[in-house]
Amino acid sequence: MVSRPTTVGLVFGGCSGEHEVSIRSAATVLGGLRSGDNRQRYRVIPFYIDREGRWWGEDLADRVLATQKPIDQPDPVEARGFRGLPEGSETVQVWYPVLHGPNGEDGTVQGLFQLMRQPFVGAGVLGSAVSMDKLAMKAAFAGVGLSQVPYVGLHASDLHDSARRERVLERIEAELDYPCFVKPANLGSSVGISKVRNRHELEAGLDKAAQLDPRLVVEEGVSARELECAVLGRDQLRSSVVGEVRFDADWYDYTTKYTAGLSTTVIPAELPDGVAERVQKQSLEACAALGVIGMARVDFFYDNTSQQLWINEINTLPGFTSQSMYPMLWEASGVTLDQLVHKLVQSAGE
């Protein structure tokens, strides 16, 4: 007797700065769910969230995936945001979010799925929210003794008063060396990040980040290699081989990350004995510290000279585009794309 296929609700887009990347990632995931043995295992219904946060059903979602470009609907302004699930959602058995950035990987949509009491792929509310907020994430890393580059956390309101602003600037310059990276705490994929080399650039970077998020982090820049490790599983997490991102740009910004030809990957990374094992071990420790299950990409800095390893961040909904490390790391670990998305759906829980 042939079992009926499981209906998977593929959710993508979202009202974040990573909207278009989400569309490209979803197209890759959809291809994996509709190839090989997955064609018999799954029936996929795509759902598109537009840039105003409105949910759309299969017809519009298929058009977006076909063109891999956003579609703006001429609905009134008052219709912004979530107003209920579209037609077809009542048949979904497992939800698969492919949403990058705010409202997608910060625990928001995960909370919706939990309220619906339906299984979903990826980390839960806690793991998603803590991983998204860089200050909360760093505090959790510190709590389990994972090494990080020096950093200062602050609130955007600290910049409004001239006296408080001056104290913040003095504290940053006392605790960190230039160059520094100024980041909004709750945006992914290098959105809103500035590399600063002096007081003038620091102030401009802080003001830019403060327009995007009330919580800010300033990190001391280090001359290091950028390593990444993928994590997969639910009750028993496993880590992939370790990869390295190389680029000619001044730093790994949004354009470099998502423009073909501006960066290259080396998988597995060419590392001294024992370093890859350290990265894999710390990746699992980091996920355990933040309560992350399902999937994650864990990023590190590594200094060849000192052999110092610093954890950088966790991404709980990593990119799935043709240039994305997460699927490439698993491919190099012996897990093909169709096998990977199958394992992810199988790892789904409420």
C-alpha cells in the first residue's frame, strides 16, 4: 500500500531586507522537495509573504517562484501585515519557513506555527529569537565559555543626548581598537553593517544602525579567515565538514555575499590538524547554548598565526541559494539537496 504524500507548506518572502534572497532560497528548496524520492514523499504548497507582510496563496506564490522576483499587490495600506492564512493552508501538515531576517527567523513565525500546533522545520521560538539578537546571542556564547572578538553593546537611545553619546564613543574607543564593525543587533546577512576606521565613521555607522534597530553592537575587527559549519538534526544534532569563505572585498558585506563571482568557497577548508574538529565541536556547543535545533549555520573567525578561534554568530535559517554555504557544506558531507530537505522536513517538530 502506497502512503499518501505529506503536504508541506513552503513559506517565503517576508517583510525584511532579505526578501529577494528568501525567494531565491525558496526556489532551491522547492526544487529539492520536488526531486528524487521526494516527488512521492511530499506535496508542496508555496505561500508568499509580500514586503508588506501579507500572506498569499499558491497562485501568486508560484508566479513569484517562477520569476524569482517580488510581486507588489495594489492593496490598501490598512491591509498590511498578517490577516490570516490563505486558502490551501488547511491541508498543510508540515510548515517549512524559508524566511531570512526579521519576522521570519526571529521567532515570530515560529510562534505562529506553535499557536497553530503544527510541526515546522527549524529552530523554535527561543532558539530563533536568541540567535537573531546579536547581544543576546553573545551573552549566551559567553555563558558557555566560547571565545568571541571584543565587543561593546549599546542602545540607540544612548546616542540621542550629546553627553551620553560622548560617553558611549569614549567607551567604545577605550575598549576596542579600530577598525570596528557597527551592527544592528537584529538584522541578518550583513544588512546595516558598517566598517569604521575613526571617530567620524564610528558616529556615522552608529547613526545608520540606530535607524534600523534600537539595539546595537560594535565589534573589534580582526584579521582572520572566515569559517562556516552547518548543523542538522533534532534529538541528535550533527555537524558538517568545515568550509571557508574567501573574497577580495574589504569585508564580507551584503553585495559580496549575494553577487555571483565576488566570493569563493573552499570546502572542506584547508586547516591545520585539529582546527576543523574544534569548529565542529563548538558549533554543536553553540546550538546547545541557544536551544537551536533543526538547522543552523555557525560562523567563526580563525587567525592562522595565533591559531585563535572566535565564534561569530549562528544563522538559524541560512541561505539556500546557489551560492549558499549551508547546502554546499552538506553536499560535501555526502548529503545531496533532495536528501537534505527530506532530513529537514523529517526533523520538524511543534
